[in-house]
Amino acid sequence: MSHNQAWTTSIATLITMAHTFGYARVSTTDQDAQLQQDALTAAGCYRIFTDTASGALQSRPELEKLLDQLRPGDTLVVWRLDRLGRSIRHLIDQLSEFQDRGIEFRSLQENIDTTTSGGRLVFHIFASLAEFERDLIRERTNAGLAAARARGRTGGRPPLLTKDKLATARKLYDQQDLTVAQIGDILGVSRSTIYRALRREPDFVPSQRRQDTRQKPS
């Protein structure tokens, strides 16, 4: 192999080499991210992205940058699970996306590592619990709607979203645990119907949501 060929091979290897990235988040400007950053550095992170924002807020620019850089074979490391997910449903959706993209995940405090059989088992347990939570929401919602129908609604053609359904849709939307399409499935209406109804609410502020087009975790 010539010198130029060896050099080209070395460059190609470096480009395709998997990296370990860290993500840190603090809730306010008064908090210090140094503890998380030190732990992520000790865990071998190639680069660390840090956000300073509330977990309830949609805008996390550093996380968005990190997600754009992740490639198959890379590993994302967080100090603790709540640094990444706003809720268990959001966390599981995020981990499912990583799995679909061939990206590994580690959480230092919970000792979760999806490159190990034990870590994959914990992930599937979380996924099952999240699905159970979604089923409970659906059952409670259907029970509430059935009770509302039992109280009687007469006169004219009923709207696609009754007052009770709209209140439920708003509550589920604000919780940010389900996509708009999933909320529509629970209430028996389309995604566009949910959006149209919510936009008529005077205090409604749309959030930036990822579309959930993946299969449910097995």
C-alpha cells in the first residue's frame, strides 16, 4: 500500500469512527453544569453539549445540535435520565429513536448502558411501563367521555370535539407525553381536528413537536 493510500485509509477511518457525546442540562442560570460535565468527561465523551433551560420548555438548542450530529454507532451519555427526557413517555420515545438510528445510550447515575444486555432489558421495561401509562390514559379518557354521554347531550349534530373532549385534548397536549396524532386516536378524531380546535383556544401556544411515525417498542 502506498503512502497516499495509507493516508486516505487513515482519514476514512477517522471520519467513520464512532464517537461518544455527552449532554448536560441545568434548569436555571444559577445552577452550575460543572458536576455533570466533569462526570461526562470522565466517561470518555468526545464532546459535551450543555443547555441551560427548564425541562418543561421545548427549546433546547444544544440538544438539537447534538441530535443532528449523532450517527449510527455513536453513543450519547447523560449524567442522569431526567437531563434528557421531560417525562417517561418523552424519554422512551427518544430512546426508541436512538435505537432506530443505531445510536447507543448511557445514563451514568442509573448505570444504564444499551450496549449491554442488562441495559437493553431496562430499556424494554421502561418501554412497557410507558405503554401501560398510555393505556391507562386512554382508559380514563374513554371512561370520562362515556360518563359525559350518560349525562346526556342532545340537540343538533354533535361537534367532532365536545367541550369535554376539547378539555381532555388540551390537558394531554400540555402534558407533552403524547403526540397530537396519538391524542387524536384516543379521542377518535383526526390530528388536524385536534389542531384546529386547540388553535381556537385564546391562550393556546403551539409547541414544537417531533412527529411520532415509529413503531411501538417491542
